Amino acid sequence: MIDLYEDERIDYIVKNKLRIIQSPSVFTFSLDAVLLANFVYVPIQKGMLLDLCTGTGAVPLILSTRTKGVIKGVEIQERLANMAKRSVSLNQLDERIHVKQMDILEFEQENSVQYDVVTCNPPYFNSNDPKDHNDNQHLAIARHELFCTLEDVIRISGKKLREGGKAAFVHRPERLMDLLSLMRIHRLEPKRLQFVYPRYGRDANMVLVEGTKGGKPELRLLPPITVYNEKNQYTEEVQRLYDGI
């Protein structure tokens, strides 16, 4: 029996397969986590995977349907990490997913295994960027670079990856040049890039990038993803991601 607190609820994160604890006043997962978890290359049978800024554990939960490897999530916020841990237990995945409540800057200093895959859905906005600023502390930390910057995330990803390992990020297109430049500085050679468009004819509002530690230059631009069709419903491609097909 999993305890729920305050206004928490249990939703499906993968249709009829996995459930996640959410709270509208604290944090709910969004499409960017679903896209990232389905975008990144993962070893199927085994491996060590790391998800930085894991929030309530959406990315590790979805990754668990794609790999039999062991997944670690690191989250600075105690409330979100607690929700993630309970979601892991709810799905009986305690042996495969381990969530640690910790500042990733402190985690950077820990001696740990070298991971095969690192993922991160980092804060999108600079700490002084008024865009989407929220009085809700949980959302402000998740969306703004209050405790870690984009460079922190990429540097730590590079340190924790084994040579030849994969690192994948989801971000805003306006930060793409920062993202690609920092990846190269920290030896994460960009290999795959995919833009996400909210609707046909609109500008992209998300970008997915995967790099290989120590890889050779060779960037593939993948076909774009469009989220909503003309009926304001998810496109078939996006619906399949939510359904876990």
C-alpha cells in the first residue's frame, strides 16, 4: 500500500503498464520527459543508466520499459525525490530503479560507476530570466537554473559516462547552440538531433540531442516530431509514445 499526501494522485505514465504519483500543486511530468526517455539509445539486456534532475521519476520509469539495466535518478528536491521513490515502489521496480535525493553538484564529487547512458531534462531558463517564473518553489527550481546550470549538467554527464557512452538532453531550441557547444567542450560529441513542433506550421519548441563520449563528428538530423494534429489531438506518433508501443 502506497501512501498519498495532500493533493497527490496516481496516474498512468505508460498506458496500462506503469503508474506515477503526481501533484498539481507540486509537480507533474510533461511531454518532454516522455520524449527524452523514448529518444535516447539504451542497452536492452543490461547496463547502468543515470537520470539527472529526475523530478518525480518519469524518465527512469519509462526507461525501465526499454531496458533491463539498472537506473539511478538524482533529484535535489526532497519532496519530488520522495514521490519518485514511492512511484518506483508502486510499480515494484525497487531492484532496478534507485532514486537519490541529492544536489547533482555534490553527486559530481562522488566516486561512482561509469554509466552507459546519462539522461537529463534540465531547467530550461536562466535564473534571471523572468519567462515562466513561478512563485511555486518546486516549479521554480525545476524550470530555472537556480541550483544548476546547463554547463553543470553537461559537465557532470561527461564525467559520469564511460568512454563511448551516450548522453541525451531535451531543451529549448533557443538554447541549442549553447547545448551543442558545451557538449563538445565536455567531449560529448553530438550524434543525433531531433526537433519537436507543437503543431504543423509552428516553430519548434523543443529539441532532443544525443551525444557520444569521445565520439567522432557525425551529426544526424532525425525527422521532426509534431505533437498535435489539426483536431488538437496527439498525433499518432506521440500517442504511441504515451501508450508505450
